[in-house]
Amino acid sequence: MSTPASNFSQSPTPSHEVAVRQSADLSASAPAKAGAWAAAACYLLWGAFPLYWKQLATVNSVELIAHRYVWTCVLVAIRIAAQRRFGEVRAALATPGRFAVNALSATLLTANWLVYVWGVNTGHVIETSLGYFLVPLVNVAAGRWVLHEHLRRLQWIAIALAAVGVALMIFQIGHPPWIALALAGTWGGYGLMRKKSPLGALLGLTVETLLIVPFAFAFLLWRESTGLAAFGHADARTHTLLIGAGIITAVPLVLFAYAARRIRLSTLGLLQYLAPTVQFAIGVAVYHEPFSRDRAASFAFIWLGLALYTADNLWTQRKKFRAAN
């Protein structure tokens, strides 16, 4: 029979239980914090992309995207080879479910890139920023109707305000803002597919790239055969920028995929509008694109929706923190 003293020594003290629980909470939150930092970094990089693509405005948009795929493929292949993970790549391509998810995500990514580069290089930087301002709310809607996440009242109001902003823009310009809507839809869909994909950041990007790069390479060969290709016929600066497209493509995409697997889709949407904020500032301050009062009114509804959405998320996280402590 044990003494009271020995019983006490074998059972955890309240302070010990609290310490263990706090340690577990910190361990559980570490991946989410890392994911949030990765998402913020990738969105800031994406926000500055117009400055890069404008330097290649004389190159055909489809050719630019083809180069993005080819040089990104070279970069990730080197990384995969260094890690000896080609077996995982083959397994992913051989699994029907993974193949389908990554084929769809690669298709959505390609469409998004094409629309974005074309929009930037034809003087629609502000409208491209609008598309990415809409993505957080598209993510919230996808979280509700696809992933069955619960939406709070302010989130519903935020979506409604964004819809009003888009409707007002349609009324003002006489047609939907197709660039913005295409970017919001394709990128929202890509984020959803990355959320569903079981593949990690680097492996997922590698599989997506391998699925598209044969078409990209074939297009570049065709451009070369017709004498229209920029690569091999442009100056050294253009060649450097084309090759650099692989680096500036791979780094934020790996960061995004890393983040998408570690934080909620709604949190990903919260951080996403860092990119369009930077893009919008570049469009107005650097490239002096027109921004009328009528257009500002449309943006105001969308920004108000984002503000409500942000406030709701911060308030909810604060309540959860208080409840946990």
C-alpha cells in the first residue's frame, strides 16, 4: 500500500497539467504559424510580380507561360533529384486520384497565369488586383459549399458586399470584369485543389509542372520553327528574365502549397489580399492606370467586405484564444 506522499508524487500536479497542455497547444500551433508566415511571404512576392512581367511585355504571353513551366521544371527536377524523390513523383502520377487532382490544379494554375500575365502586360494591373481582392471571398464561399465549413454572419455579409461591388462594376462598364473574375475563379479553384491534394509543397509543384511542361515545350519549339520565338533571338537581359521566370515562379508556389496544407482555407483567404494591395499600389502609383470615382465605389464595396471578413476572423480567433486560456 502506498503512502499519500507516494500517491502525490505519481499523479501530475495541476501546474504540471497546465504546462503539458500549454506545451501541446504551442506544438499544435507551430505548423499553423509557419504556414501563415509562408503565405504572407508568397503573397508579397506575388504582389510585386507586375514589375517583373512588365519587363517582358514585348514577349508573347503564352510564350512567357511556357518558359515559366520549362524553367520551373528544371529547377524542381534538380531539387527532387537531390532529395532522391523521383519514386514519389512516379507514384503520384500512377495514382488515379492524385493524378486527377493535380491535373485539375495544373490546368487552373495555367489558366490563371495566362490571364494574369496578359492582363498585366496589356495595362490592366488594377483589374488584376481586383481579381485577387476577390479571391479571399471566393475561398470563403468554397470553404462553405465545397469543404462544408461553417460561415458566420459577418462572413455572409462580406460575400454579399463583394457581389454588390462586382455588380456595380458591371453596371458602370457595361460588361463583367472578365480578367478579375477569371483570376478569382481560377486561383480560388487552385487553392482548393492544393488543399485537397495529399502531396507536399515541392512534390505537388513537381507533378503539376510535369503534367504541363510537354505542352509548354512543344509550343516553344513551334514558336522557334515559325521564327516568332523570343528565346535565342532577344538580348541578354530578356534571356536572363525568361530563365529567371522559373525561380520567381517556383519559390512563391512552394510557399503557397506549404501554407495551404497547414492553415484553414479561410485563413489563407485572409492573408491573400496582401498581394492585390501591392498590385493595386503598383498599378496606380507606378503605371498610372486610371482609377475613377465610379471604379473606386466598386472597389469600396469589396474592400468593406474584406474589412468585415478580417474583423470577424480576428474576433473569432481572439475568443478561441481566451477560451483556451
